[in-house]
Amino acid sequence: MVILKEKEMENKAEKWMIEAVKSMKAASPSSLKIFLRSIREGRKQTLEQCLAREYITLSHIFRGSMNSDFCEGARAKLIEKDNKPKWQPPNLQSVSKEMVNGYFTEVDDPHWEILRLPSRSNLLRVDVLKSRI
């Protein structure tokens, strides 16, 4: 019985990995590199820093300020439904570090606002909460 459950778990894990790799192969090469960098940076940042970084990168992606992969993905998946996006650049090797860096710079548009989170001074600190438990 235990061996069957272990085998079943292995099969589920293998299916998950296969689906994950399949999804990554279908994704925009630029997006893959952007989000890998974002995940790596997020490990060393506060929640507020992570939210601000994500806001900046997603602003560039949605605005198409670096490339039009977001619109191209929507076209291929939702509009024409051909599932054949033409990514620019077309592969991971063609996505330079400079291209990725551009997504992490503030949006250069006077009409675009920087993310400003509300003050958290009215919230109890986590260490104070723990001491009360």
C-alpha cells in the first residue's frame, strides 16, 4: 500500500514538472528572465519593496515600453487563439541583461504615478503581537 502511494506521489510530481516546463517553454523569454530576477531580488526585500518592484516591472510590461510581448501573448491566446505568439526577442539567449534591467527602472512618464503604499503606523508590530500570545 505504501509503495503504491509513493508511486502515485511520484507520478503527480512528475506530471507537475512536465506541465511547468511546458508552460515555461510557451512563455515569453523576456518575461521568464524578468520574473527570475524579480524572484531572486525578492528574497532579500521587504514586502513593501517587493510590491513596489512588481508594480514597476508590470507597468513596463502592460505599457509595452520595452516590447509588445504582453499584447502578443493576448493576441495568440485570447484573440486569434492560434497559440503561436511571436515573442520579441524570440528566445532566452537573445534577451540581454540590459533589456531585463530596463524593466526595473522607474517608468519615465509624467502621467504615471509611482506606487505609494499607505502608512502602516497604525498597525501593531509583529513582535508586539507575538509577545502577547
